Amino acid sequence: MARPNDEVAALFQEYADLISITGGDAFRARVYEKAARSIGGYHADVSALDVKGLQEIPNVGKSIAEKVTEYLRNGSVSAVEELRAKIPAGVRRLTAIPMLGPKKACVLYEELGISSVEELTDAIHAERLRDLKGFGPKTEENILHGIELLQSSGDRVLLDAAMDLAEDIVAELSRVTGCRRCTYAGSLRRLRETVGDIDVLAAAGSSSALMQAFTELPYVSEVIAHGEKKTSIRTTKGLAVDLRVVPQASWGAALQYFTGSKAHNIRTRELAVHQKLKLSEYGLFDAETGKKIVSRTEEDVYARLGLPWIPPMLREDRGEIEAGLRDELPDLVEEKDLRGDLHTHTDLTDGLAPLEEMVAAAAERGYAYYAITDHGPNLYMQQMTKERILAQRERVRELDGTYGKRGKQRGMRLLHGVELNIDPDGDVDWPEEFLDGFDLCVASVHSHFNQARKALTGRIVRACENPYVNIIGHPTTRIIGKRPPIDADLDEIFAACARTGTALEINAHPDRLDLRDEDILRARRHGVKFAVDSDAHSTLHLADMRYGVGTAQRGWLTKDDVINTWPETRLRRFLRKGRADRKSRG
């Protein structure tokens, strides 16, 4: 289920947008944006805190803390409701369009009376925006792209939100008397980046108790259909959930069928037909006699078709059937294979927790090594300086090996790194002689997303060619449903990464998952290596690695493909990149 922290964070982000739309103080809007980030990433449940406890959260003062308690008590905040009343709902909807901020939404409403996505689309096609200051053909093109992105996302939710709800439902139903097995299936089990609805599958001799318990869950807002084999509900957050109950003997066939994907299931049914069999959610049958052959486990079903068990993340008809028939399915990387995290932040820049807390939380995860990579100075809002980063380095060296000790054995190794900003021309924050002191450098695009394709491509390629850049962070810069990927020649970038020994990040934050799985498949063919990183800005975010690993699995990656599964010695050798050769030539 969604944490109260996430609900409050979303409310305060909306409040910040409303302040901007209504022409309020920009500083005040920024205060609520920062509070939203802090509350969303805070480790403790805000519903268990009083006003004093809430004020211990970074960026939360007394006024904000009181608004939190007001929301938790009443389900609303009067100050937010007052601003909502001043702005048509359609204008608030405009702010959800990627590439269109609150200020531009306000201009569109005040100057042209536009208060809906439909009106905005019509106005763009009529070229009515071009007379407005700050709007032009390129802006129109970007806004249309944003509208397409918004409409394509529809009612889909991010992977982590769907997972939280599904795991809660599975836990509740598993306690029902008579439930033999229960799990989630569908696109969620395949770890798709967004989920339209949730499929839950249970095995039981009788379905009545399970169906009853399902409809009585506290977050059910509507029972759409109630039957013996299938019941559908809608939650208070608007997400649809289907529960199907099957006999224990049909579990394997049902799980395979309801996991999908549709394209994968078509291929497995075709295999069955060629063997004079029939495959359905009830089992694998002899096509002539109708006799059931296997159905109890997925492994049984796949084996009878001449296939090894295929991990759900691969079931997209991208060659997994052919690879299975050749016994060439990859041994996919798993979360337990990760030895460390190579991209994280502290409160020295835009993180929420101090260095010691982040390191302690990483050690609790059992990591062998852990990198701190706060932002460089070119993200001016972070106010980083050489003096501040060097002071952090000294503290990192003091803490190295002190967390996660086992007896006389040294604890978790710490790497001092930095996340550099890739400038519009491909330069990064500091000169090479200063970068030489870091254990690793992540370089990321944080601005000028709308450069021409050639310029964007060259910009990232040049960063790859920097001997001190080890990892390209969140390579396409996308934020799912909010910001589209940059328009760059990814194959040229992948080739540059392979040529220069630069890893590509798979950013595990659920609203990024960047690189996406399709891009990983392409990059892997170029011979690229990858880093699955949390990009954690709080201790809570360290657990997002599960989603990054899931994306890596959907990209067919093995342990050898992912540099932070490697032993420290091999990793450090990779991180040296071309530096040793460069020094010897100098």
C-alpha cells in the first residue's frame, strides 16, 4: 500500500505547483517542493509522528508539520483546498503534462483561457500559442510530445506502487483459511516498468472465503464483479485488481497463462499445437483425447514443451523461446549478486541523510563496497566546492572498513566518488587533475534536454571519452510519465561506451528505470557493461535496487554484465579505465 509519506509528498508537490500557478512567491513554492522530497524519502512513517517529531524531518518546519497532521486527521489541508478552488481543475491537469511547467500553464490560462488538455491540443494545431512570450514552434512540438506521453501513460502506475499493493494483498489472502498458494501474476510479475492493473492468483479447494476476504480489504472502493472463479475490485487509489482462484492441481498452468505476456503465450501455445497438445490456463492436454498431461507447476508445463523454465522477466517474445530450445537462456543477475551500490547521495548536496546514516544503511544490506557520489558544482543549487568535497573525502576515508565488520575481518569498503554534470558541450565539472583523486565518477545530463540530436549524442560521447568518467548516470534522463527520453543516437553512445570502457547505469529509482529494458538489450549487443545503482537520496531509496535488478533481468543481463556484482579488485581495475596508460604516456 502507498505510504502516508508518499501521499503527503504528492500533496505538497501539488501545493508547490498551485503556488506557482497562482503567481505566489517562488521561494515559498520551493520550500514545499523540498518538504515533499524530504517527507517522501523519510524512513519513519509520518502518521506515527507528532508535530515535534515531524519537525525532525529535513526541510519540515512547524507550519509544514501542522499541515501534515491536518492532512492525516482530515484527509485534506485547508490551504491547499483554497488554492485548488482558485484554479480550474483543467489547469491543474495541464501541469501534469511533461514539458509544461506551472508558469506556462498559468500563462495559457490567463492569456488564452485554456483550461484542458483538449483545448491546449486544439490551440497548438491552430498555432495560437506562437504569439505568446516564451512559446514558439519548438515549444509547441515539445508540449505535444508531452501530451502524447501523458495520454499513453493513462491509468498505469509505477512498478513500486503496484508492487506495494500487490504484496499487501498477497500477504492478506495467504492468511485466509483454505488458501494453499497465492501470488501476483501479469505484467507485475514480469516487472514491467508500469502496471495497468494487478492480477492475483490463488489456489484453494473452495474460493468463497478468499473472494469474501478480497472484497473486504480496507482499501476496496468498488467491487466491479464478484464470482466463484474471478472477482474484480477497484481500490481507493483507482487501481483495478483481479483475483482468480484455481484448484491446486491447475496452479502451474494458470500461473504460466496469467503471467503472460500475450505474445509469449501465443508462442507457447504454438509449440503445444505442433506437438499435438493443447495449452490453456487449466493445463496441458492431449489434443485428441483431451487427457490432462501436466498442470501442477510451471516447470512441468515448460518441460513437456521441450523448454527449460523461462523466468517471467524474459516472457516478452524477444527470442526467449528460441534461446530456450537451444538451451541458451541467460543465467540472470539477481539482487543477491550485487556487492555494492555505485551511485548515492548524502545531505551534503540534495540527499536527505548524513553520510554516516547512508553508510550504516548500506552496510545493513550486506554490501562489500559502497560509493558516495554527491553532485559536483555545476549543479549550482547544490553549492558544492572543492573544499566541501575534500572534507567529505577525508571523512569517507576515516569510515572506510568500519561498518559491517565481522570479527577481525575488515568491514564494507567505501569509495569516494562524485556525480558530475555533463555540460551542453560535453565538459564535466572539474579538471582532470582534480578528478584524479576520486575513486569513481558518474557523469549525467541534468539540463539542456532539448538540444539537437547530433549535439546531444556528441555531448555524451565526449563524456564517455573522458578518462575519469566511469559511469553514465540515468543515460536517457527520462522520468516515466513526466519527461521523455532525450533524442540521441543511442547506438553511437553504446558503441562509445564499449570502446572507452564506460559503464551505463541502470538507475533503479522506480520513476526512472533508466536505461529501460529495450535499450539494455541493444547496448549489450555492443559489448557494454552496466552498473545497477539506486541513486539513493535517502536510506529508504537503497531498497529500490530490486527494481533496477528487475529491469536488468528484462534486458537479459548476467552477473558478468554488471560491474557492481564483481569482486572489489576487478571493479577497481575497471574503474581505472585509461588513466594508467594516460599517465605513462604523459
